[in-house]
Amino acid sequence: MPVFQEIYRSPAGRVFQKKGNIMTGVARYFMITGVLSVLAGMIWGIQMSASGDHGLSPAHAHLNLLGWVTCAIYAVYYHVVPTASDGPVPVVHLAVTVSGLILIVPGIVMALTGQGETLAKLGSVLCLLSMVIFSFVVLKGAPSRVSSQAAKAS
Ligand code: HEM
Ligand code: HEM
């Protein structure tokens, strides 16, 4: 099967290869975070529907919105713009995003059940930081495509 390959050069001059139909690196980890979040979020949604208790729906909502929607958008961006994965920033971005998610969801549950808001506050600051980092990734510069070809997969 032919694999569509593109070679990009980042603003810093490093060369990146993208195989059009394969998601790799930080993009793949964001997508894995997304699908794990939405699987858990949908099971939680079905559990809420079945029990008739919608009390924790904001936590379910933000698991889906920050875990699935936001991370899937990050994943697609890193895939479509492979030079965005340049340097250590995307790895920090992934770590901050996953930490924020892990804190904010139980944090919202705790806030809703009167067990304090500290975790929710910490999680929300990390989620905001994640978006700030992403803004820098998006704004840091446009890649230049060096070459594009369809190659035969080995
Ligand atoms: C199997 C899939 C899902 C089920 C069964 C489900 C179920 C539910 C239920 C029962 C509620 C509470 C509704 C209420 O009390 O008014 C809710 C709220 C919500 N869900 Fe889901 N959900 C699912 C997937 C998703 C996904 C994938 C997303 C986002 C991408 C999402 C976003 C939301 C949001 C934003 C709310 C809050 C709505 C509001 O407060 O007005 N849900 N969901
Ligand atoms: C730092 C991140 C975020 C914080 C701290 C935050 C906080 C909140 C709060 C306090 C509410 C009101 C909940 C209630 O009245 O029960 C809310 C509702 C909502 N937020 Fe967020 N949010 C964040 C990110 C997002 C993102 C990224 C999306 C969409 C992609 C989103 C979509 C919504 C929606 C649809 C609602 C209404 C549904 C609901 O009441 O649960 N939020 N959010």
C-alpha cells in the first residue's frame, strides 16, 4: 500500500518526516488520552442515565470536553503540523495536559460533593496552562514543506 510522505523543515531548521496516514509521537499520546477519556466519559454518562442521578454531570462533561474534545484537537494539530512537535515544549504540553485532567475531574467531583475545591482549582490552572502552552506552539511559526511524495510501504 502506498504511504504518503511529506518532509517539513521547522523554523529552527530541523527536518521532520510525516507519513500521511500514521499518527506518531506526541500526537498519538494526545489521541490515546482522548479516547481513554471518552470511553470513561461515555460509560459514566450511561451510568448517570441508568441511575437517574445527574448530580456529577459537570464532571462527566469536563472529562469529555477537556479529555476528549480538547486532546483530540491537540492530536490532530500535532499530526497535521509535524514541526509543532519540535523540541521539549510538546512533551511538557502533554504532561501538563494529562496532569490537569487527572486533577480537574476528581476535583469537580469533590467540589460538587462538598469535599473542598483545592483539587479543582489546581486542575483548572493546569488546564489553562495547557492551553497557554498550546497557544505558543501554534503561534511559534509556520513550517515549510520541503518535499512531498507517495512511497511504497515496506
Ligand atoms: C454514551 C455517551 C454519553 C452519555 C450516555 C451521556 C449522558 C449524559 C447525561 C445523562 C448528562 C446529564 C444531563 C442533564 O442532567 O441535563 C450529560 C451531560 C453532559 N454531557 Fe454527556 N453523555 C455522553 C457523552 C458525552 C460526550 C461525548 C460529551 C462531549 C463531547 C458530553 C458532554 C456533556 C455535557 C457538556 C453535559 C452537560 C450538559 C449540561 O449541563 O447542560 N457527553 N451527559
Ligand atoms: C480550565 C478549564 C475549565 C474550567 C475551570 C471550566 C469551568 C466550568 C464551570 C465552573 C462551569 C459551570 C458548571 C455548573 O454550573 O455546574 C462550566 C460549564 C461548562 N463548561 Fe467549562 N470549564 C473549563 C473548560 C471547558 C472547556 C475546554 C469546554 C469545552 C470544550 C467547556 C465547556 C463547558 C460547558 C458546555 C459547560 C456547561 C455544562 C455544564 O454545566 O457542565 N469548559 N465550566
